[in-house]
Amino acid sequence: MTVKQKHYLLFLFLIIPVVAYQNCADNMIPEHNTTAELSSGSDAFSTTLFPVLRTNCSECHGVFQQPMFAVSDPSQALATITDRGLANLNNPSASTFVLKIRGGHSGKNVVIADQIEAAITAWAEQSN
Ligand code: HEC
């Protein structure tokens, strides 16, 4: 188990009792769903940027090439993107991903940079 996985497990052990306790509270507003709120950020990622990266980048960055941001597990891909700061949700066009492809990378058509930028913009909108 890597250090990152250990930290993730620790996070889960810390957060599960919090979520469970809130669900048991008598005065809880029924529609308030803490678990859904916690996961909405990664749900937005997995329906926006993730498919674009899987389609265009996974032959290398999903198999052997660091950084491994296009692996099949979206939560792992997201962790790599977050750790490396590859997507800039506040300024999508300034994202490392966009700059890298726009500047020419591994024979990728620069049109893919536009797709990535649009996907990061959609992700940022859904995360708000
Ligand atoms: C044919 C293999 C291949 C494909 C496909 C590929 N890459 Fe890469 N990528 C590399 C290699 C090799 C490096 C390391 C050397 C370099 O930085 O160019 C790299 C590095 C990178 C980096 C640098 C990471 C950093 O920390 O600065 C980014 C960002 C990146 N690729 C994005 C992409 C994106 C986005 C796609 C898909 C649109 C993609 N790559 C597709 C081979 C590939």
C-alpha cells in the first residue's frame, strides 16, 4: 500500500463516522444529503474531463507514462490531476493540460486542447 493510499484510507475512517452520525441526527433536514455533496466534485470530473482524457491520452498516461492521469479508475485519475495541479478550475485555458497539448505533444491534434479546455470549464461549473 502506498503512502497516498494510506492517507486515503485514513480519510475514509475519519469521514465515515461523521457521515453516519449526521444521518442519525433527529433534527436533520430530510433532503440534506451529505454523502452526495462530498462526492459531487468527483462525479463532475468523471462525466466531463475524464472521458476526454481516457479517449485521447490513456494509451500512454493510462498504462505506463507518468503522470498516470488517464487510468480506468476516475478517482485515481482525479487524485493524480489534483496532486500535480494539471487542471486549473479557476482559469481552464491556463491548465497544464491545455498548454501542453496546445504547444504540441505526442502528435496530438491541437483541437484536443479545445476539447480539454471545454471539459475543464464544464467541470468547474458543475463543481460550484
Ligand atoms: C504516445 C504517448 C503519449 C500520449 C498519447 C500522450 N502523452 Fe502526455 N506525455 C508523454 C510523455 C513521453 C511525457 C513526458 C515527456 C514530456 O513531458 O513531454 C508526457 C508528459 C505529459 C505531461 C507533463 C506532465 C507535467 O507534469 O508537466 C502532460 C500534462 C501530458 N503529457 C498531457 C497529455 C495529454 C493531456 C494527453 C492526451 C490529450 C497526452 N499527454 C497524451 C507521452 C504521451
